[in-house]
Amino acid sequence: MTRSAPSEFTVLHLGLGSFHRAHQAVYLQALIDAGDTRWSLAGANLRPDMAEVEAALIRQGGAYTLETVSPAGEYRYQRIESIREVLPFDPTLAGAIARGADPRTRVISFTVTEAGYYLDGADGLDFAAPDLAADLDRAQGGAGGTTIYGAVSAILRARRTANGGAVTLLNCDNLRHNGERFRKGLLAFIEKTGDSDLLEWVCTQTTCPNAMVDRITPRPPPELRQRVLQATGWDDAAPVTGESFIQWVIEDDFANGRPDWGRVGVQLVESVAPYEEAKIRILNATHSCIAWAGTLAGFQYIHQGTHDARIRRMAFDYVTDDVIPCLNSPDRPSPVDLPAYRDVVLERFGNPAIRDTNQRVAMDGFSKIPGFIAPTVRERLARGAGIDSVAMLPALFLAFLQRWHRGALPYVYQDQGMDDAAAHAICDAADPVAALAGNRTLWGDIAGDARLVDALRKADARVQAFMQGRAA
């Protein structure tokens, strides 16, 4: 549904979830509010699991309310109207394909979560994954699909046929080197379909800049709609909530123009790598640490674990002892003030008004360990340095996984990257610590390293003591 006359240029976004609507759409709204109305958003979903939100957005013409809460408890409400077109879900993706093929669409962005990229330890595509294999069959027949590769290749095929021109593919997920890795996967997917003409066109007519995104955005709680109504008078069926902090860093490598995001606070840089590493290793990994530990301690929310002295110390020591020495050195100083960033992150996590759940943050451990945690372990081992503090994170995950294995978690655990049988086998092993340390999906080339096994064993003992202390 189009709410008003189309803008001159369009960003097509795939994945109309809460994070996109609390982040990328907000930046474009800020640009529109500043008087630059040349760009607008069109949004589509690749799966049918957001029907209620999608229907609400269509009824509201794409508009919705954003609630933000500062660590000091200050609430603000903003109407976001940058999404001018909501494309109803269609298994054929006809609407998204047509919008993506339109020459006015200059950027195609997407948020599908880390596990939605189906990457193995060598950044190759796991074509054995059922969803990816099914999309490959569809693509060879010229159809779209439910994965990001199936959808984007279908869009680009139509764009090439329509002479739609060059386009930027902008990854907005928490994936290290996200643009590069998506591009590698996309080219491998297209090559596997046998469409050499499309492969050549994509190589010359698209760019995939790396980007780093940051804003804590919990699932909208049931009471949010009433809160928005009381504060604003808007009866909004699709509101979102998030913290007041927001950040977006993008490599300025666009194929066919872009919004003037720098005008509204987006950092456009030559290399996103140091910002990305700080965010992934400090914020994302620490978030998982607190979620796993908080669940084991019987907490429901992230802020509760952050205010627990023992859990906060685990997170603080992990960053201070092992991450900061990896990210900042005399020969490679970081542009980020890492100790200050660590402290800001913990302050943000401690915001009680956000009420972010451990369930949301704890998900996808089989993607988060290799993506967020293993790089620090690998670098520390390569330097001959200790890994006692970082080892606490996988040790917490092992205890968390063992509760899942026993059916003792207080919530449903979701993990797109987990092989259930392999996860149960780790927990059933005579030595679960060695089994976890030996898992190549989690650790790649350092799987089974004796130093990793030893550090995990010591960390596991500390986690057991932590849990016994909580029970007492």
C-alpha cells in the first residue's frame, strides 16, 4: 500500500521486523524531517511469520510509533512515516521483485538475523540446509524463495532484464564483514544456479558495503500499544520500542546513489572494521553472556542480570582481559575508546525500562559463538595469551545448552544454526566440555585445541559454582 506520492528514489528493505523499524527507518525519517524528501522506504517480508504486523502496517499506510527509553528512564514517542509502501507477503515475492527491478530503487537493504546467511566455518554456503537447497531448486526454475539469496537473486534477475541499472545491496545484520560475506554467498548461490549472465551482471552492477548497526530493540511487549495510546492518543497496532542509543556505520561504497545519511548522524567511513569489531565483540558477545548467565540465575530480563554483581563481573572481565587487548595495540590503535564503550554498553544493558528478555538475546548460540566469541579465543591463542575470561562465555552456553537438553529452560529456545541432534550429542557425551570444545561448527580450525579444552574446563567449574551459589 502506498501512503502518498512516491519519492524520487526508493530503498527496498527486506525484513520489516522491529529492528529495521527502530533503526534504518528512523534515520530516513530524520532525513525527511530535515527537509530531504527525495528518498522513501518500501518494505517486504520473505516469510509469512509477520502477518499481523504486516497487516497493521498496511492499514496504517506504513506509519507507526517508535517509543525510546533512556537509561535515566526518559520516554519519547515519535511517529515514523518513512516507509511509504508495504508490500504484502506473497510466496512468489512478486511485489518485492517488481519494486526491486524498478530503476527508482537504488538500494536494497535487509535484516534476516545472523543465522539467515547459512554460512559454514569457511564462509561458504551450507547448501545442505533445507531452506537453502529448496531455494536453489526454485532459483534454477526462475522463481524467488524464502532465503535472502533466493530472494535477492530473483530481484536482481528481474532488474537485469528490465535494465533497472546498478544497485547497492546493504546488509544491516550483526554479521562481521557483513557486506563482503553476503556478496560471497550471493555469488556462490547464483553460480550454483548456472546463470552465468546474471553472475556477470551482479559482479559489475552491484556493491555490498560493510555496515555496523546498533540499537537494542526488544520484542514489543503486549502493553506497548496501550502505553503509546495513553502517551500520544494514537491507537497504533504496530508500535516498536527501543533504547535511546542509536548508531549506524557504513562504508561509503554505493553503486547508484544513496540518501544523505551523513546529514543525520550516520557515520560514512572508508572501513567499518574497527567499529564492527568493537560492537560485535563487546556489545553482542556481552549481551549473550548476560542472557545465558541470567537465564541460569533464574532471571527473565537482561537488566536483571546486568545488575547482578557476579554476572556483571563476568561481562566486564571478558571485555577488559581478553577483548580490549585484541582490538587495541600500539601498532593498530582502535578509533573507538574501548573502555568507555564497554561502560556505556553495560549502562545500556542495565536500563530497566527496556525490559529486553533473556529469551530474545540468548537465541542462536550456534551462530553467535563462531561469530562473536571464537575470534577473540583464536587471536588470544595465536598470541600465546590466556583465555580464562572469554572461556566463561562458551562455558555459560554449555550449561544453558544442558538445560535445553533436559527440557529445563523456562522458555522455548530458538537457534537457526543449531543441529538439534549434534547439540543433544554434546550434552550426552561422556565429557561434554571436550565435546563442545571439539565442535567444528562452533570453533572451526581451533576445535579440540588442548588450550581451549583446558580453559573451558576451568570455566565450566566456575559456572557450576556460580549456579550453586545462585541456588543457595
